[in-house]
Amino acid sequence: MYLPRQGHSRSLMPFLKVRV
């Protein structure tokens, strides 16, 4: 699980979308 509060949220946001 990724923390949306981190500064890397932008990099993980699209990654989660592709994973889901």
C-alpha cells in the first residue's frame, strides 16, 4: 500500500491506477 501523504504520491498515483 502506498501513502498518498508522501511527496512521491504523484509517481504512485498513476501506478496504482494501472495496478487497479
